[in-house]
Amino acid sequence: MRITIDGAHIGSQADLHRVLSGPLDFGPYYGHNLSALWDRLSTDVERPVEIVWENAAVSRGRMGYEAFEAIASVLVRAAAEDESNAPHERLTVRFT
């Protein structure tokens, strides 16, 4: 599965949680916070999945550096956990 995030439409952490929770089927009890995002990405999301965050610099500008980096670090850390897995069992993340 490939999920493309259009950073031109992401201005807050809440926007990002909303964009990811649908296609990744986080369900009605998803907490919409960084801990919940980590929990879902690291244990519940079926692999393979590629997350492509287009216009990431636009999001960073709109969200603020700290908020953007907090989310980006969760995504990157979840992808790093899968690096030793076979390609069909990985979460990958790209920022463009």
C-alpha cells in the first residue's frame, strides 16, 4: 500500500493524524497523538506500506519545526524498525 500525504494540506499534527488514520484503518479508538501513532505503526499496520510525504517543507513551515519533527521522527523510527525485514514486510517513509 502506498499513502501519499500532500504537505500543502497539512498545517497541524491533527491534520496529519486525520490523513493517516483513514487509509491505515486506525479505527474509532485511535488516540490521535504521537504515542498512538507509534503503537499503530509499529504493531498494527499491515506491511508492506510506503508513506510518501510530498511538500514536506510546506508542512514544516505551517506546523512549526518542533511539531513536524515530532511526527517525522515517529515515522522514521517506525521505518527503521523494519529495515532488516524482507521488502514485502516493511514500512518505508520518504519526504519530498
